[in-house]
Amino acid sequence: MRHLPRFGSFLRCPNVLSLAPAFCSSSAAAAAAATAAAVEIDGSFPIVENDARPACNYSDRGSSGLASHLVLRRLRSLERKPDRALAYFNRIEALGFHHDRSTYSAIVRILANSCRYEQLVTVFGKLISSGRDNAVEVLALLDALAPTLNDSPSLNCAFDSMIISYTSYGTTVEAVDVFFQLISLGFASSPWCRSILIKSIAEDGNLVLMMEVYNRLRELGISLDSSVFLVVIKALSQGGKIDETLQILREMEESGLKPSPQVYSAIIKGLCTCGRYEAGYAILEETSRNGVDVDVLSYNRVIGCLSKDRRLHEAEDLLKKMIGRGVHPDVYSYKFLIQYYCETGNPIRALNFCDEMYSKGLRPDASIAGFIVLCCSKLGMDSEALGFFEKVKTSELYVDAVLYDIVLIAQCRLGRMMDAAETFQEMKNKGFIPDKIHYTNLLNGYCRKGEMYNAQKVFADMVKSDVEPDLLTYNALAGGFCRNGFVNEAFKLLDYMLNRGFEPNALTYSVAIDGLCRAGKLKEAEMLFEILEQKKISQCTIIFSAMICGYLESGCTIKAFGLFVRLQKQGSIVDDIARSRLINQLCRQGDIERASSVFRLIQERQIVPNEVCYNNLIAAYCQVGDICNARLLFDDYVNRGFSPDVILYTSMISGYCKTNRFQEAHELFCQMIESDIKPDVIAYTAILDCHLKENLHKARLGHNKEKQKTRAWEIFYKLANSMKAMEVQPDTVCYTVLINWHCKMDYLEDARKLIDEMFGNGLALDAFAYNALLSGYCNRGDIETAKNLVEEMQSRKIQLTKLTFSILAEKLKI
């Protein structure tokens, strides 16, 4: 390739008229003229054999026996009939005539004067692609033609057509070379031609050459129109050369041209593609302020980038701005938001956007439906997933095999096996061939529901359909057999696996152990585990975990603990589920010491216990009043980056109340609210009970009773207002604590109102609430009201407790 600044020397050809050949005799000319006249547009051409013309050697004669000067004469006669002239030109070539520079000049002149761009491109293309070295010939041809063309449009037509021919039939490098050689010869190109040339270079991906041409045009003082700037900006943006793109934009504006919406769209696309979408957003906003209407694709690109970066609120704001600016959203405007709301686990927001789409006449496509159904399914919102699927299916949505599989999983999890079977059949009716994933999910659904007969039918149909089951299929079916008590069938399946060439893996054996334990066959599970240990197959976390969970399932917590300790000493580990279940079971049985040992052994292996382990052990410590260890674990939990929830805070508050550390309980409750964690009714009940006990404790210590009552009222109203603000409704336990609190403070009338309020709210009344009020009336000496209260309890069919009879016996002497 020659560099543009050095285009080389250019050969000028003599005028096209001087190219006409000399004729040797008038008789030969007459004979040739007669032959030429015989060549008509319908293609009739008499081939002359044993030609009687003088033996004159014509250098300008084609193989058809036709002389060039006769062809020229015929073409001149068709000067104003370009279509017939071109047809004649092509026909005689097909008959064997070799066109020379003179005949090419004639047809080019005819087509150029009529501005027949498309035909000219074809004519020049023949010269370029003929295989001969026509570079100089084509240039000389156009140079020689220049004086004979009628006007500037004709000349521009010939120039433009030649350059376009080079871009189509030659190479862009040749096109550039010829372009600038013609410019140096004094030819002028049209803006359209310059745009096509630069666009063809850009499409070749040669950005360096494109910029050389662009800069050379500017150096020559050739004005560039918007189309050229648009092509250059698009190419640079797509190539990721953003700084160069913005420089071209400045040069465009300096040239006095106003960038079109397409220019801004190209820049925004480039910025978003290379990750600089914030700059794209800024340009989008600037164009809006300047009254430039950018298309919906540009908005979609920025919305997509914001969504991908999880800046979903900003993406929503941009969507609202777009609609407010009169730009109509399309499916993709919503697709990005829906996709990433689903990925962040917020299907409700995604469903809201779907409703908005429907309101604007847009229908979710298959990918949107897939995002929402899969998200709902992952979050256990299977009913919502299926409801949405049914809604979009009625709108003639194309449902692919992947979406069918997600729907199958949701239906199976809900136990809607008839629906799952119908979906499976519908899928086959629509021409989809179920694969092993679809079969496995349907089979697993039947296993979960205990319909093992149907599960076996699915398995048989799978094998019959030449769909080879994999280990997941075998494990699902084996697990189903074990969980439903068909242990023998499970082991038969294992034999079948081996015969089919499948070696059971750790998951298969863990499923077998789990199934045996669930079926009450712990000894068989232990035997299998021992065999696996002997064969060194059991050295796997999943099998260890299965055996520990099997012991827990069978109620053998001490055996589970013993196995865990043994495995820890051997350097083996179990999974999170097994660890959590073991700690939880020990805590529920009040075996805090062993639970603490498990927790400590986990930490010694440099494993951070999960949140469930922390929560269970902290709650257990609080339950037994060991608030010091509970606090140590709580602080460790927070320091490791976990966020305490309302349940953990409530456990700690209750623990402090049990140990009469009321101030710490109150501080923790305030800390919970400051951390933006909304207390639930259990948390409020715990703190109310705490303050009640605090007042009683201080009263026993001899504190001023009236002062304590005043302070108690202040706390009560503060907490009551807080509950209303948080929209927390008291439950039966909370009312019972409140009633007890009022009775202890000797506010019996208010306690009575609370019982009536409970009844009015439809809450179940029990003896605990009445006992507190009954004791209060008895202590006050109001025996008549106490008797009426007992009768009310009996009329409401509330079972009297031992405490009720104790109060009656002690206070009423009955």
C-alpha cells in the first residue's frame, strides 16, 4: 500500500478521440458498417464466414469480426438511449467482441450524461475485476473523458461511480489510492462519494486508514458533510476509541454542523460498550436539554448499563424521564430492569414492571418470562411463578424448553403433579423432545410426593425413549425409594446402575444412608457407612454429613456428637447443614456444653460457623441465663460482619431480663431500632416484660412506689406509641404481659379494658390473662368482682388452671 501523502506519478492518456483507430480503406469501412448495423438490440448478429473484405489487419477488430469504429458509431447513435446503448454494449461483448478504451469511453460518457450510477458501477467493475492491470487505464479513461462530458454532474457521476466500483470490486486501499489520484488531477468528488468511501474503509475495520483519509480531506480543504462525520464517529465508537470520537464531535461542531440524533446515539453506544456509561448518561441528559430527540435505543443502552451495575433506582428514574420526554419505551426498556431486579431477588418489582408493560401495550418476551419464573422459583415463590407463567402463556408467548423445565420444577415443588404431567405432555405435543433434565425433574417431583409408582413409570419412559439417565436421575429415584420406605428397591436400583456402567458416587451413598435412617433402619445405615469406611469410599464430606444427619433424624444426638468429634480429630469435616442441625438439636435438648464444644471445634478448624449456629447457641445461652457467654458470642457475631436480626435481638433482650440486667436490655432495644431493624410483637413483649420486672424489682428494694409508678407509665406510653408508629399489633402473649403489668401497678380498670379489647380484636382469651386480673381484684378485696370474673371465664369456656384454683382457694376461701 502506498502512503497517502505520496500518491506517485499519474499517467495522463491522450484524448479519447485520438484513440480511434485509422481505417485502411473505405470499402472495409463500408463492410464493417454493414456488419455493425446488423447487430441490433434483439441480439441478431450475422457471423460472416469467408469474409471477402480486403485482407487488412485491424488492430481494433474484435474476435466477432466487428471493428471498434463501427461499435463507436452505433453507440453514438444511441447517445440519448442509455439503456439500449448498455444492452448493445453488453450483447456484443457476449458475442465475443473485446471492448477497448474507445468503446468503454463511449458507454461511460453516455451513462454519465444520464447520471446512471448503478450501470456505471457495473461497467467500471468489469474493468477492475477483469484481471488485467487496469489501474492506469481506468484513471486515464476518466481523465480523457473529462472534456467530453456535458456538465459537472456528469463528471461527478463518473467520478463517484468509479470510486464506488473500487470499493465493491477492488479493495479499499485501491479505492483510496484512485480517489486521491483523481483529486490531484483536478476532479471533484461529491459528499455522497466521500461518505461511501469512508464507510467502506470503516466496514473493513481499518480505522487507521479511515482517519488518514479523514485528515487528508481536511488538509485539502474539502468540506465534509454530516454523513461523513456520522460514519467516522460510528466507526470510532464501535472501535472503543472514545477520546478520538469526542474530538471528531468537537471538529464537527467547529465546522458549523449540528450533530444529529444518530451522531449522539453512536457516541452513547460506544461509551456504554466500553464501560463509560456515566459519560453516555451525561450526553443523554445534555441532548435532552438542547432539544435533540435521541432514540429509544440510546436510552435502553444506558438503562441496561445502570441495571447491570445494580443502580436500579437510577435506571428506573431514567425510564421515567424517557417516557416523560415523549420517547416510547419498547420491550428492551423494561427487560434490563426486570432481569436485574430478578437477579437481585426482587421479583415483586419485576412483576410490577411487567404490569406496566401490559398497560403500554407491550408483551413480555420469552426471556423476560424466564427471568421472572426462575427468580420466583429460586425464592420458593412457586405459586407466583406459575401464576405469571399462565398469564403470559395466554398471550401466545413462545415457550422454550428451558422455560418448560423451570415450570416443571415449580409444579413439582408445590406437589401439583397432575399439572406437571400435563406440562410435560404439552411440551412433547409442541415438538420439544424432553431431555434427561426434564425427565429427572418430573421423576424427582413424584418422589417428593411419595408417588413412587409414577416415578418408576417416568424412569421407564425415559429409558424407553433412549434418554440415558445420569447420576442425578439415579440419586433422585434412590432417594425417593429410601424416603418412602422402599429400601430394597433402592438397592436394586444401585445394582441396575452398576449393570448400566454407572458407578454410584458419594451423593448416591449419602442418599442411601439418609433414606435408611428416615425409614428407621439405623443399623443398616451404620453398616453401610462402616463398609464405605473400610473401602475408603466414605472419605467425603457429603457422606459424613449424611450419617450425622441420619443419627439426628433417628433421635441419636449423642451418637451424632460422638461421630462429629471423631471426624474432627481425624481432620475430616462435615457441611454447614450437619453442623447447624447438630448444634440446634443439642441446644433444644438443653445440652449447652456439647453444643459449645461443637461450636469451638468448628472454630478451631478455621471455619466460621454460619448464622444459624450463632443464633441457636446464643438463644440457648440466654434461655439458661448465661448472658455473659451469650454476649461474647453476640459481639463475635457482629465483629465477623453478620447483621443481627430481630429474633437475635429479642433473644438477647430476654436473656438480660432473666438476669435482671434491665439497663442492658433497654440499651439493646434502642440499638436495634437505631440499626433500622423493626421490632416485632415478640420484641415489644420482651421489653415490656423487662420493664415490668424492673419496676417490681425496684419496689422490692424499697424504691419510692409513686415515683416508680410514674416512671412506669412514661415507659408504657412511650412503648405503646412506638408500637403504633411501627404498626405492630399486640398478640395474645403481649396483651397478657400488658394486663399483668397493669394489675401489678394496681390499674385494674385499665387491665379490664385490655381484656375487652382482646376479645373485640378476636384474639383467643386464656386463663393467664384472667388470673392476673383475678389476683388483682382479690388483693384489693373486691371479692364480688372476682367472683363475676370467674363466672365470665366459665361462660367463655376458658379452662381454669391450677393457678386459678389456687387464687380462689387462698383469696376467696373456696
